[in-house]
Amino acid sequence: MIDKLYRYILNFCQGTKGPWVMGIVSFTEAVIFIIPPDPFLGLLCIKKSYRIIIKLVVICLATSVLGGILGYYLGEEIVAYAIKNNISIISDNLEKIDTIREKFNAGTFMLMITSGFTPLPFKLFCITAGVLNVDFLPFLLGSIVGRGLRFALVAYLAKVFEDKFDKILKSKEVFYISISLILILIIYLIIKWT
């Protein structure tokens, strides 16, 4: 079903409303949606001038970061709601959340940059950052840099490889690189938090 939805949106993205569709996917993916904007950005960048590609990357980046900010806000609201309604999983663990926040704050900028390159959903990092109420500026700057680099790389690969881009995105090499990035992130967190 997810693959059918992906194909439907991808086909819809090829029309004149493509940048709007990509922007909506990019925004919602940072909050709730399960499909990343990368294939849509790549599709729109194929056989386009660098001026148009830069515009598309900026649209994708801006909408993704705005979605991330909403995710951060939702994370804050989850904690506020849990405290107000005495939901024990959060209200009974506020000291633990404070401890994790202190450790998270020390590396928020680098963690958000790294999150931009892992296949783990961006929303997990954004909502978690809001739940922990980490410092907002490093969260925001790290999100901009991480997502910006990722989208610029996707756009560049689409420009260079054109019609082969979709196969590259689904290749084993990209899968292995993604798994490696997740492992690096896990190792970083273990080192940072122990």
C-alpha cells in the first residue's frame, strides 16, 4: 500500500504542481508522514537548470524545517499534556527526562545534522527534541544544515544521473550506506551518553 501511495504521489508530482506536492510531502514527513521527500525532489531536478534546482532545494528545505519546528512544538505539547493529566509514563519520569535533556543539549547541533542523513524518520528526532525541550537554536541550525546538505546531495545526484536516479536511490549501496549511518549515530549516542 505504501508503495502504491508513493507511486501515486510520484506521478502527481510530475505535473505543474510538482513543487507544491514536494513541499507538502516535505513538511508532513517531518511531522507525521512516512514517505520522505527525496524521490520527489530528485524527480523534479532531473534535466533542470541549476537555478531551478536551487529553488527546489530551498523549497524542500524550508518546508522540511518548518515541519520539524511543528514536530518540536508537538513534542513540547505532549509533555505539557502528560504533566497536566498525570500520564505516568512521562509525569513519573521527569527527572530522567531532565537528565537525558542535559546530555542531548550537549550534542543537539551535531545530532540534528546527522539525523538529516540517516534513513530514520526526521520526525522522530524533531518530536523527541521537543519532548526533551532541548535548546531550540542548535536544533534549528542543525536541522537546516543537515537537511540542506541532504537535499543538495539528492538534487545533485538527480542532476548528474538523470533517469538513473530512481535506481540509484533504491540500490543496495545506498541501503548499506544508510545502515552504516544509523550505526554511526548509535555509536555516537552511546559514546556521548556513557
